[in-house]
Amino acid sequence: MIKFLGSVIFLALTSSLFAQTNVRAWYAQGQVWVVWQAEQPLPETFGIYKKTTAFSNISQATIIGRLFHFEYLPGTFWEQMGDTTFTYRIPKPDGTTYQLAPGEGLFVETVTNSSSAFYAVVAWGNTAVAAGVNITDNAVQSNYNPVTQPVNCHLQHTATLLTGHKTAWFAMWALGRQDENAGRPDFPVMANAAKNGMPSMFILSQSLALDTTGGKKIPMTHWFHGGGMVARQFLPDRARHINVEPIQGISVSHNDDFAVKTITETGDTVFTSGRSLWFGWSKSHNPFDQNFNAGSGDTIINYTQRRILWINEWLLAHFPIDPYRVALQGYSMGSAGASALGKAFPDRFSTVCAFNNGYRSGTDPTSEAILGSILENLPTNLRRSPTDVVRVNEVFDLTTPTSPARDFPLFRTWAGKNDTNERMYWSPDLVAQYRLADSLGTGAQISWDERMHTYPVLGMHWIHGETPDQQTSLDDLAFQEFARSDESYPAFFNHRLDAKNNDPGFGIIGINNGDGDNWGTWGGYHRWENIQENNASWQTTAWLESNAVFDSENCPHDFLTADLAIRKPKQFKPTTGTLVYWRVTDFFTNQVLQNGTATIQASDLTIIPQVQVFREDIRKVRIEVSTQPVATEDVGKIFLDIAVSPNPSTGESTLIIYSEKELTVTLRLSNISGVISFVEKQIHPGENRIPLIDLGLIPAGFYFISMEANGQQNVVRWVKM
């Protein structure tokens, strides 16, 4: 948890004492910027008041905001930068920038109409307003025009990391209203009235090889930290165990800003991040009452999601970002937030990557205070239809839709069997959600291993270390940069029904205890490319990973069998009850391996049963689905494939042969001059490895190796250097 250190602020401001607050205000870029000199000792909170005419007492005006000292001073930036001399930079009416002096406080009002008003800043508990002290000298004129004067984010700080990555630190200030629909066209309500003017920050980091030449668009990945963590912990030079470095585009590390007064277990009152779980808080929440808890009759509003969505749109408008390559990643509490955002707005994001999944398995008193308890399961403002209300527990699970859309983005999730975290831990509930997701074909690639919650030691199956040469790559931020939201994808599922796959057990914490396998994945080996579709057909090329740099990512089996659902189709949308034809062919030879028919299921979902996908070093397959009959005459042929590894090679190579049955094959080695040698070999079902030395001593050159059996012939080219 972020704990506000009052002593840090006091040390930063002891240069002088202030008898007057010297309040000034001006309008710029859709907001009124109220600045004052904070007096010592620092009030816990200031109230900000407004009226069209001058006033002398707060009872004569309207309160428009109240801020903790962590907010009216840049506490979040101080905490994350380690620099208590930092002050905000804000826009001025003439287009220049004003940098606040040390000790100056700030409140930002987002205007929703043109007006002229005086602004006063009063330490909470006081009532007097004095001209020349704590009220503006003149009325401030604001001009409401969302088109010509939209609200913006504001650059606060730039830095280059030791790794060379450039970072830019931004701030923005929320509009708070009790009516969550009372926002501006360019700026939605992102807080309740009690948090009007709430500041938030995010950090943008760019790839070392960023290339936007020729109008190129780059990918963007949003990062959500865990509970008790902050945005700076997921910059590109940190969290090396999961490698959050962007390679093609930018990463945006957000902060779950929600300063709130709470009481610790020891009875101390502290200011903490409100742990909104990256979703929001109750409509009636009072952050200044440490005893407040969301309860019956309240509604949870997705204020935090709204902020992330607005920042996303702002970045798309101001940077050369590909809107179809925007991914979400998060750790622990952040994994809950990334998953919730991906489910609620599936068409805006390409993929969700969740570490140490937080799918609301346990209790958390801090988050319950603003979200309500699991037992209460309060309603939210999200809707699956005009009358189908989404409840808060549904927001954070892995399988329940929270939008009108049928399909989720592609999910990749990792969890650990040694995770004993108090609320996001390895549990029967978590594994039950995994099994349900695998049975529904939602598009979740599920992986687990021996990891703990905070990775105090390394060496788990999917995390080998902190340095790049020890990393797996499937969980890297860079891997997410290739996914697209404007493209459908094959959701392979029912992996648990294939005996070759590992099984997580039923949620007992610990390894080597007989409850399932220590590590495994359902769907994590599957790869695909070249999605093509039109109104009448859909196809993709698929394989299982076998050429990964890190061996833990290579599928240990020659092939796996799973059902396939077509998710997020763009054109191929046959209706429920339609008969479709499908086939699986060898990508290189067009040999038909499988075929059949299927009936489009409820919600117009296309599902193809029991598709076999092979390791890439054995064969790639083309999967085709059509509303018209497809050719199937080769389906009876024996599956027989051949490859050479390594190829090219400087030393000895191995011939890899895969066969569906036992048979005798004839192998011939030839070059442009003709056949050099041949040999017969007995081949067993599955993978066979034959040293090429069996074909004789072979000098450097370009060769053809042919394999014949049962009337079939396969040829592979080989270069010996």
C-alpha cells in the first residue's frame, strides 16, 4: 500500500511559514486551475468553494472539491520519483506552462458550462474567506467548448532509464459527479462528487528501436500494477522476471490512484491507495470517513476503467499508435484489472496478459470498503443488455461476460501453485474458473507453475530468471505487441480432455503433493497466423511451438487435440443452426488430414470438434471452415512427414520422420547430379530420429532427401555447409 508520509512533506516545506494562502485561478484547456500557497502546519484536507460573486464565508458558496494533502501536493510523484522538490506543471491561458512553486497546492475543476466565478480555498474545519488571502481577487471566466478546448493530459517529467528507454510522466485530473453520465463529450465522469478534481498519473515508455517513419503505427500495451505496488515498478528496466520491455511500440504504466483515509490493524489512521482493483468504487463512497464501507443500496461505478479508457483514447489521438494493437497486462490486483477491462470492452483491446491472476477469490478489507463484500455482490453500472445488470463479482471472474459482446479478447494467464497471497492465491475457486474457461472456449490460454506470489526466488517452469537469456518469451510484453483486435482468432479449448496435457489439480496449495501437476498449460503451445475470412469461409494456419528459443515453451508432444471456437469473427458469421463444412490439411502438401461437418451453436458460435494440431517441426496445418462443401478426397492417406534438423548445418544433422503407423520407408539422398545413396528404414508410430550419417559420408553441398512409403513421397531440401 502507498502510505502518505507527512514528515516527508513537512521537510520539503520548512523553508518558510505561510500566513496567507494567496489563491489564484485561471481557465485553460477545458479546466480551471486553482493554485494557492499551502500553510503550515499542513491541513489534512482543503475545501475548494465557488460562487459567481465574491463571498466571505463558505456557507455562502458551493463546495466543488476536497483534497487530501497527498493530492493537493504532488504526493504520488514524490513517492515514485523520490524527489520532494518536484512540483506540478500546468497550462496557462496564453498557451505557456506554469510550474508551481514549492509548497503551492493545486485543485483542478473540469468545467461543464461557461461561467464566471470566484474560487476560495479553505483549510477543512475553517469557515472564513478573506479577500487577498484565500479567495481569488477576480472572477475567473471559463469557456465551455469541448471541440476547440478539450481536456488534456499534461506532461510533468521526462527521464531516460539506464537501459536507454525514454519515459514521459503525465498527470490528469478527474471530473467527479454523483451522476456518472453527466460528463463532457470529450471527458467522462471519472469519480464521484467527493473525489472531484482527483489527480492521477501514468508513465509512458518507448521502445529503444521505435520506428514511426513513413507514417508507421506502433503498438501500445497498458500495464496495471498489483496491490501495494506503483506504476514505476513496471517500467522497461524493471520486473525482468516477466520482461515488460516494449520492442516495437510503447508501454503505459498506470497508477491505481484513489487516496482514501483508512484505519490500520493497529488503529492508526493512514492515507492509502484505495485499491479500486482497477475498476472503481461505490457511488456514495466518502473517502474522508475511515469507517465508510460500501453496502446495500449502493452501486459500484467503473470510475477507474473510465479513466484508463479516456487516457487510451487521448494517447491514440496524440501519438502514432495503431488502435488495433492495444494490449492489456497486469500483475496480481492488476491482473484482475486488466481482465475486467478486457471483458467489459473487448473490441478495444487485442489481448489480455494476466500474472498471478486476481479473480476475486478471497477477501480484502481495503477494496471491500469501496467495492462491497463478495457476499453482498453489489450491482455495477455495467450492462450486458439494458435490463441485465452486471454485479461486481462478475466483473472480476474469468468467464462471465460483462458487456453485450459475445467474445472476449485472447486471454493469457499465469498462476502459481505456491501462491499464498491473502486474496489472489492458488485455490479451488481459481482452478474451477480455469476448468470452466477451458470448457466454454472463451479464448483463454491457461498456464501454471511452481511460482509464489511475489517471486522471492526464481527457477519456476515458466519463469527461469531475470535476464533475457533465462526468460520465456510468451509472457513478454513484446509478445503481446503482435496481437490485433481487428482480427478473429481460433480459441482452442477442452485441453483438459486430452490426456497428453498436464492438469492443475483442484486447487490445493503446494507442489509435489499429489494434487495435479506442478506445471502445465492449456493452450499455451498453440500458435497461428494468416487469418482469412469472408462471408462464406474462414481459415487459419496453425501449429504447436517447437522452435522457441527457450525450451520450456516447446510443446513436448508431437500433436495435441482440442476443440476450436472462432472468436471475434469480422465477416464469417453464419447463424445458429447453419450447417458448415470443415477440414484440416497439411499446409505444404494440401493433404487432407481431417474433415467433417458442424452445426452453428447458440449465439451463432462456430465450434469445430477435436482438431489435431502438430508441432511446427512436424507440420503446420491449415484449418478451413465454410458454408459450402470442401474437398476431402485425401482424408484416408497416411500421415507421413519429414524434416531435417539443423538445416543448414555445419556438422551432423538428424532426419526427423513422423508417421501415423508402423511401416518401412525408402530414403534417398540426391543432388543435382542424381541419387547418391538410399536405404530402407523401419519406422514406428510417432516421431523417429535417424542420423543422416546412415546415408553415408556427405560432403558440403545442396541436397534433396526423399522418403517413399505406401505410394507417398515426401521431399525435403538440406544444405550442409
